[in-house]
Amino acid sequence: MPDIRPVLFILGFLLLALGLVMLPSAAVDGWHGRPDAQVFLASSALTCFAGGLCIATTRQNRIKLRLREAFLLTNAAWMVLPLFAAIPFVVGANDMNLADSVFEAISGLTTTGSTVISGLAEAPPGLLLWRSMLQWIGGIGIIVMGIAILPFLEVGGMQLFRLESSDRSEKVVPRARSLILSILGVYLLLTVLCISAYALLGMGWFDAVNHAMTTVSTGGFSTYDSSFGHFRSPAIVWTAVLFMLLGATTFPLLIQLLRRDPAPLLSDAQVRAMLGLLAAATAACVLWRLAREPGLDVATAITDAAFNLTSVVTTTGFANTDYQAWGGLPVLLFFLLTFVGGCSGSTSGGFKMFRLIVLVRTGWLSLAKLIQPNAVLFARYQGQPISDQLTAAVLGFAALWVGSWLFIAVALSAAGLDLVSSLTGAATALANVGPGLGAEIGPAGNFATVPDAAKWVLSAGMLLGRLEMMTLLVLLLPSFWRG
């Protein structure tokens, strides 16, 4: 049976950290004379008290966190922290009920980017900063989870960076602590660079800080209802494309890049697949629009397609236009690409490029064996044979992913959503993308008018997708609680 004491002990420190992160929002609202400053101070005090209580009642002289406790801690953190993160939304002057508040907090911490708040330009600045900070801290939490926990499930694509493997030749940094600190350093550096770039290109500093945090974390929250459509600058849009791609790239490879070793990044199969898929989809959308919209500026068509497609594939969720107006083929592409996601070990969600590559190469191998049934053939990834165990795990994950999507879609339909909203809402929640399709939850809308029952379903879907399903479902195994 897992020892719950170290789990509560560490969870207490996470709550303390969350409470302290509320203070900048209180300071910003206080600076602007907004009454929500008191809300954030009270929320911070309550969250810190809960964290201190967890620490005091489970004081540990030496923390021993085994694999089982690590899984339990991961699930507990992603379920408990959003409840406390929702407090400023519940008690603030924003007319948000519990379903709205929890939805917004989960969307932030899971870096999904779906929102129920309208009139963002008039919202308290502390609230806007809080939403962005939720996505920023959620992004780094996602990377750590992807590198420290998920490799043990054998389906995430991060086995190369397994922290307890006896073979350390594939590791960027030999110890878990050093690796996590290196990742945090890269994350901070990307954020600072993104803030600087946005500010230099004309964004105000407040907008630059908020959008940088939600770009690098591939979260997608904005300070305006029209998202990046508010900024009429192609340079800002292309800067966002660059940092969304960096946020969706495996972070250990970025560490190697900063150490002047770009070869692993340039040769990585996930990165090449992501860029190739984006290039092909962008070309298809541009050609489609040029054929159907005479007089359309080519540069505008390329910029809009590249930005919005990158936003969907990296599961960021920004938009600078309503791409549903482009016609049938682009809308279908956006829907299909909702499922894809970025690279393993990044801030992005979705099915992940690694798994997609394994599925494609396994399928191709099956076709080859039909022609040469007696030949000894292997599907390979990065020059190494893909084991039968990994193939089975990825296939099982794919079946579970599709089954979860359909189940959530049925639940949303039962809650009152139409067919398009149900299917795309389920996909965008499970893939942590943000906008769906349709007049209600599409890129030009939000989730404010969605029934509360559907919001609870979507909140559960966002958590399920962010926890990669296996991390959550492993708790249902009787063997997990024995021994």
C-alpha cells in the first residue's frame, strides 16, 4: 500500500507555492486600486494555511517517494491544486459560479486555454495575470511529469530520459534533480526571451508578460477576447509561432541545443514530423484559400495558416481569425490536427508525435509483412527497433484515447451540446487544445454559454488528457494498492 504521508507532505509544499504565486496578482490589483486585491490575499492565506496543515500533520524527517507514491502525488496534485486555484474566481467580483471557476482553473493549470470569461479587456489585471501564471506554472509541471513519471508507463516516448534507468548514456543530465533544474532554466530563458521579443515588437509590457507565459507554456490564454486578432502585427504573430514551436519541443533537446549541440534536435524524429506536418497543412490551407478567395494576399494567407495551425498542433489554442470561415478542407484539417499534439517531454498536450510515429511505422510494417510474410522486418524509431511491448502499449493507449474521446462526446451530448460541439469539445478537452469548432465554442467564441453539467465533463476531460489517462487509471489497479 502506498505511504500517503510523503504525498501529503509534498502536496503541502505545492499548496504553499500556489498560495505564494497568488501574491503578484494581489499586488497588481492593489497597484491599480482594484478590490480583487483583497480576494487574492485571502485566497493566498487560505491556500497557504491548507499547505501548512498538510506539512504539520505529516512531518517527515526523510522523504522516501517510491514509484507508487509518485503516481499518487501526480494525481493528487493535478486534482487538488485546481480547487484552490479556483478560489479567486469563485469569491472575486466576476460572477463566476463553482463550475465556471473550477473549469477556468483546470483549463489554466492543464494549459488547455478554454475559457468562460468574456470581456477580458475590462477584467481586473490581477485576474488576467493569475490566469497566465496558472498556465505558466502548469507548463513546467507538465514537463517534469512527462520526464520524471510518464516514462514508467512505456507509452510517452520519454523512455530515453528515464530517471531510474541503469543505462544513463541516453540522458542529457545524469541525475533527476540536475535535469529538472536545467529544464527550469531553459523554461525561464524562453519566457524572458519571449517577453522581450513581444515588447520590442510593440506589445505593452503587461500584455507581453501575459502572452509570453501562455505562449511558452502552450496554454493559449489571452488578455483579449479576440486573442492575437487584437494585435495587427505579422511580426508578433510569427514570434508567437516560433515560441509555440519551442514550447512544443522536447525540452532535454533544447538543453542540448543551448550546450551548442544542435544535432540531436535537428535529427529528432518527433521534431521533424511536427514541422513536416505543419508545413504540409499550411500549404494545403494556403492553396485552398487562394483558389477560393480571389485577391487574397499571399503573405496574409501564409501568416494566418501558419499561426493558427501551429496553435492547434502545439495545443496552444491562440487564434487571430475565425478559421471556420475558410471552408470545408481547412476546418477538417483543424479538427484532425486537434488530436495530434507536440513532442513528448514538452508543454503541449494531445496524442503526441512519438506515439503517432510508432503507429504509422507499425502500420507500414504490417503492410510490408503481407508482401513478405517470411522476412524478418522491424519498425524503427531513431534507428532502434520498436519493441513489441512498446507497440502494444501505444496501441492500447490509442484505443483508450479514442474510447475516452467518444465517451466524453456522448456525455457532452447528453448535457445538451450539439453534435459538432460535442465531438470537438471532447477532442479539445482531452487534447488540451482550447477552442473547438462551431458557433458556440469555436475560435470566435468561448465556453461561457455551455451548460454547467458540460463544464464539469469538460473539466474531467482536461484532467484526464493532461494526466495522459494511464497515470490516472493506474490507480484503479488493485495491484497498485497492494504490497
